[in-house]
Amino acid sequence: MPNTEISQIVFDAVCYVGEDQKKDALVDATESTRLLGVLDSLGVVFLLTELEERLSDQLGVDIVLADERAMSQKTSPFRRVNTLIKYVNLLVDELAQETE
């Protein structure tokens, strides 16, 4: 999967949630934009659900972002936009290797 395509999907989901939650920082997000602290826990769940749906619809990949692996990491993959992009890329790459 092209890294830029995944990045665009993440940015689109972040912007969508930012508009819904009235969080201007997310509407105009950059890779260094914080997610945790800007979104409350329900906002994070909404973002992850939206992102999972977009990844399924646009790339045909079904992954679960909020699982034990994500929650047990020393640094949350949901901390900033760039850490979320890296985590999604990792999961998509692993899924692609499993299906080869």
C-alpha cells in the first residue's frame, strides 16, 4: 500500500472528526498535531472507528486499531497524527505479509 494513501486517509478521518467535534486543531492537522488531549476518550474511539471504516472502504483492509497491542505500547500510537500514521502503516504492512 502506498504510504501517502494511508496518510491521506488518516488526515481525512482526523479532519472529519475535528469538524464533528468542533476542534479546529484537527481540521487543520499536521503530522505533529496532538490527538490525545485534544480529543476526549469518546472522541478517540470515534476517530478510530471512522478510520477503520475508511481503511476498509478505500483500501479493502480490515484492521482493528484499538486492541491490546496498541494499549500496551509504551508510547500510545494515538498520541499524534504521525504516530497514528506509523501504526496504521505497520498494521497494514503486517496484514499484507500475512496474505502473501
